[in-house]
Amino acid sequence: MAHAYTPGLKVTERTLVRKKRILPLKGEVVVEKGEKVVPDRVVARTHLPGDVIPINVANILGLPPEDVPECMKKKEGEKVEKDEVIASSKSFFGLFKSQVKAPEKGIVENISNVTGQVLLRGEPHPVEVKAYLDGEVVETYPEEGVMVQTWATFIQGIFGIGGETHGELLILTEDSSGVLTDAEIDKGCQGKIIVGGSLVTYEALQKAIEVGARGVVAGGFNDKDLREFLGYDLGVAITGSEELGITLVITEGFGEIDMAEKTFELLKSKEGKLTCINGATQIRAGVIRPEVVIPLQDGTGLEGKSEEDLEGIGLQVGSPVRVIRQPYFGRLGKVSALPPQLQRLETESKARVLEVEFEDGEKAIIPRANVETIEE
């Protein structure tokens, strides 16, 4: 049978999800292998070095740089408190005294007799890594982090913003074509992951933030609303670090696009369940997909495929796909043929193509690069 590889989205009711929870610097792992964890459980912690604060002591005291070391009240490596005197000098035969005070609490890291500057290192910033999932610690990496594992319903999106969060799943539209507006959102959405159909409006996102919702999952989002919501053009940056008060996961694309029926029904069947989402997205090399993870409380031992098992699944006849470029952008179908030979396109270039049969029975020849698989 003809076979090819193509990027894919995973939409599966049952899979083994494994997440490495790794510190940015070496630190302390605070859980043990085999321990059960919940999303807010801290599994590892460390401290990032504080900010460097340059202080031009020579300029403040009116001295040549080479005289600065003799005027220092604090030496390299010594701790200082905020507003504590770190250097002083006398002028006009000792009648006037000039002082330099520490702008922040920290440690004197360097005293230069060349530039006359003193570098003050601020207090370290504590960093904690949480479990993110409701699951079990299956591996520990000393001083680095852990691997958390859970059986879960797993759905990948096209685009997202905002970082990791979790809450109870709440469906707010009747079907996959419903538009999520601010009218559907009220105080009952506080702490919830809310789900819409074909579109979430800018006003709905703002209302969701106001009432304290944790996240929003919807089929589409208008690009002009995204620009207004972020306050800048996104470009090709990696998302996920935005601090906007909510996490957004888009499953289909930009504009009003019905959420895939399977995806919507899968989410609907899990209403009321604890749901973990992450909007982090990278569309360049090293693709990162936004995701929805719904841990299965009775999932231990269930048969299913792991995330790793799903990686690299080949495109073949019968594979469900979504078209990701015009003129069929957003349409769902199944591969009906995989011609092995290159075919000439309208642009006069040659490329490998496939035949897709859409849900309404229509067929089209499409470059393989213009589709992505929906891995079930």
C-alpha cells in the first residue's frame, strides 16, 4: 500500500501521556518515583540568578576608577541590604562625605578598577515546576526534574496562547458550529475550561477573563481579534509565555470554522472532568502544538497507544486529514488515493499529491504538503 509521512494532529479518546517536567537549572526534585501527583503539585524547584545591577561608583563619588576599590565598604562576595552604604569618600579636606547606597538587596559580584563600576547581583528568583497533569511520577532525574504519566483523552490544536492551566470542563455551545460570545459566559465559568464551537469572539475572551475562567477551547478565532487581544502582531514567535489571565486553544484555524465533530463530541463526553490545557505553540522547526489533556481517573491498565506510539504514523489510504491551505482550507476528509508519481501543479512546479474525499463525497487532488493527518 502507498505510504507517506505528513504532519498530524492527535485526537484520541485514550492514550498514555508522558510529560517531562524539567528545571531550567539544576535544583531539587521534591517527589519520588511512584508518587501520585495533581496538576498543582510542585515536583521540582530551583533558584535563577538574580538580575545584575550596575552601579557607576566612580561617577557618583567623583573619583578616578582606580580609586574605587579603596572606597568600598563591601567586598566582592559580601551580602548587602537595600539602602546599605557600599562605598563612601571624603572631599574638601574631609568636610564633605559622599556615599553610594545599594538600590536592592543582593551580593557584590564585581568591583572594577578599570571602569569604576560595581556589579550588584540581586536576590535569586525562586522557580518551581509543577506536575501539570493528574497522574504518577514514573521517572526522576536527580537535580533536574521528573517524568509524569497519565492515561488521558488527548487533543492537539492548531494554535494557542497562554501557558499551562487546568480546571473543570464546561461546554457552552450546543454543537460544533456554535459561536461562543460573551452572552454565554457568566460567573459559573469561574475556574473552568470552557468550550465553544466554530468561533470565540474577542468580547467572549475578555468576559472569560473577567469572570475568572482558566481557559477557552474553540474551533476558530479571528486574526484581527488576536492582534487586539495581544496588543501586537504575533509573527512567528513561540507562544505560551503570555500573561493574559487565560489560556486559549484553537483546534481548527483562523476565522469561523466548525470544530471537527469528533473533537467536539469527545470534549462534550468529558464535560465536568478535570482538564489540563497548554496554549504553547511553535510552527517552525521543532513543532509544538497546543493541547487539551483530560486525565482518565480509571485509566490505569487500559489498552491504548502512547504519545510516542502515535508519533510518525504514516499517511495512507483511509487516513483522516484536514486541508491547511486554500482553496479547501479547514475541510475534513479521508485519503482516497496516494499517487506515487510527481504531478504538475497550477504553479507549474511538481509535487507529490494525494486524492482526498471530503465528507460530502466531493473529491480533490491536493499537494501532500497542504494537508495534515488527524491521528486517532
